Amino acid sequence: MLLLSRSLLSRSLLAASLARLPIRAAHTMSVSISSAFDGGNIEFVGQDAQVVQLRIRPDPYTELEKKQHMQWFAFRATLDHAADITYEIGNADKASYPNAWPGSQVVASTDRKNWQRVSSTRYDKESGKLSWEWTHTGTTVDRSVFFAYFDLYSYERHLDLVARCATASNAPNLKVGSLGQTLDGREIDVISVGTGSLQAWVIHRQHPGESQAAFYAEGLLVRLLGLDSQGVVDGLVSKLLLDYTFHVVPCMNPDGAVRGYLRVNAAGANLNREWANTGEYVAPTIVRSPEVFHTLAAMERTGVDAFVDVHGDEGLPFTFFSGSEGLNVWGTRLERLHGAFMGAYSRANPDMQPKFGYAATPKGEANLAICSNLVGERFNCLAGTLEMPFKDNAGNPAALSSFNGHRCARLGASLLDALSYVAPQLRGVEEPTFALPDDVYVLPVEEKAEVDAFLAANPKKMACRQ
Ligand SMILES: [Zn+2]
């Protein structure tokens, strides 16, 4: 009986695969599309001559925002002969931020390590399609090409990073552990290090489609623990580990990242709206947002003196630090700390800049369900959301490469320069004083007209130009 069943099963599988074969064979130019890998997201719609039609698969429904987010995509295109192919995402206009598409450029890689921008990327507002061309050479080297919204950072690489951190045996007071588990059963990894009394928390990738944040975490941890130099850290870090105890969560949302989501976790929760109750919506909860629940509980145990929540932003072609202007606790102290932090960060790494960013929320009107707002208010500390662009970084036109994962990692390393600069006045000083002209707080600008004027005056042609 068992044998018979197996035989029937194999016959029906064979019949099904044979039924598909002639379709493939009939189109000699057909491209095979796959997103069945860590972080993959695309649906194959069809192929018309040399145009491959695709759709982004939406995230699960988000109860709080009453919608299904989508914008992140990543897929593999396999073709065994030379051809010029147009890739076309037909539902780009249904994305969470359709206005962010103009000026965006898809990234491509054949080795999954080095990513290049695809300059032919364009968004047609009329048809609502995002498309680009790719010349497949037919050689072995580009038989499979990976395309994505930004450089891929896999869960395996995350696990490797955590394992590397655990080998940093010289690091003072090093603890590599887990805050708890996600809904899919992954650990919420945390790396703590340092003997200082100041508690710095840096968390990453609450929004899984923002892979910039994972590269940033890697750059931060590599410098903090000397992972690329046999545990030997630079002089600034040695001093910093006496001032601070760091708590780094490299990936807040591994479930969403593996599943190829843009904004949510396995239960459809947008983690960056789960940090406080909002009317009828109770958050965080262990059943819907354990990632937030466990992290906030750990912060309560240690206290927080400096906090950075690391993200990627679809729209603005800048790296920026969105502050706490809307908090009740915002005043002279936090404003001066914020200004000095941004001044030091921008001096350390020109990929950071203070001028362009989200418009400030009026004092007292901050949404406390957003992570950095809740942490800033609860702990009365320097806190913000750090955003890196999907587009090229217009704030640093002198850069020799377009904005990519390597530059995200360098921004993570440079965070330590900024935290070092503000450390002496982070606590216990009601009116901090900083001497340099660019330590002065800058009210960020978000208006499109001002951004466009800046881009138009840019001396170098940026990949983010429309
Ligand atoms: Zn985000």
C-alpha cells in the first residue's frame, strides 16, 4: 500500500513537471525568477518577450495601521544565455512610499557580496511601474543575478557576527546573550560590553526591509570589539569602554528579515509602533511584539543614558538622526546634547549631516508608540532614530562610491566618535556647553522644495537625482 502510494505520488509529480516543461522550452529567452531565500520577496507574474513582469508580495496585515505594507524586494534571476532583459515591478505604485521611487536605483550582485546600482532604474508614475534593464552576458559569472532594494544582509551573516562577538575575550565585561525569543523562535541577540556607568543602547532593524541597519550594527560591533584586529581596539574605544556600558541589539526583527517583509514581524506588528499603548491598542505584548517587550524590560533593568534606533529611509537621500523635539522632556539640555552629538558625528563621518531630516514634532506631541520617543521620554536621555538612505547619499557628494552596505558599516563605527564627544556632559549637567560652531543644534528640514534645490546645486551628479 505504501509502495503503491509512493508510485502514484511520483507519477503525479512527474506528470505535473512534464506539464510545465513545454512552457519553459517554448520560450528560449525565459528567465527563471526565485525569491525562495533568506530575505527574498517577489512574485513572478509573467514574461512577455524580453520583459519580465513582477510584483512585490505585501507584508501581513498590520492591525495598528490597518494596511499591508510593502516596498522591500529581493530576488534572483537566472538565465543561461546572453539577453537584454527588462525587469518590471507592476505594483510599485501600491508600495507604502510610492513617492520614494523617483530617484531610487535598484542594486544588483552576482557574488552576493558586492552590489552595484542599476542606473537604468526608473519609475513611471502613469503606469505605476518600477523598471530597469540588465544585460545578461550568458557567461558563468552572471548566470544568476540578485536584484534588491538595498544590499542583502542574511540571517546567517547575523549569526556569524554574533559568534564572532563571543570570541572577543579581551573585551571588558563582555556578555553575548539573548533578551528572549521571537515568535518564530529566533533569539533576540544582545551584546553588552564595557565597565562605564553610562548606559548606551543601540538597536537595529526593527523594520526588516531596512538592511542598512544590519550593516551598521556590524560596523559598530567590529570597532567596539576589535573583531577585525584580533580583539585590539583603538584608543578612543578603550577610553569609551571605561565611560560607557554598551548594549547592542544587532537585529530586532530577524523573523521579518528572513521572511522578506518591509515593516513587520511574524505576527504583522510594526515594531516601531509597539513601544507604548495607543488608545485601544495595547503594546508591547509578549504575544504580538515580544521583541519590543523583552528589549524594553532589559532597558528598565539597566537604565538608558544614550539611545540610538537604527533604520533606513525610503524617501530622503540623506543620513540623519531624528531627534526628540516632540517630547515633554525636550529642553536646553537635550537640545544641546543633540546638537553636539550631530556635530561630532558629522565631523567624524561626512555621510552624516544635520540639515536634512524629518520635520521636528512640536513639543509635547510626540507619538510615544515610536521607540526613540518612548525611550527618550522614559529615561530623559539623548535619544533618536538614525536613518540611512535607500537612495544614494546626497549629503556626501564627495564619496567615491554610491551609498552601500560598506558605508552603513562605517557609519556604525563612527557612532563611537559622537558618543565619546558627548560623554562628559551626558548626565548631571543641566546646561551642557560645547565649543565648536557646528555643535549648535540645527532644526532639520524635510520640505521637498528645499531638498530639490539642494540636489540641483549639488556639484556632483548623484545616483539619487531624478
Ligand atoms: Zn524604519
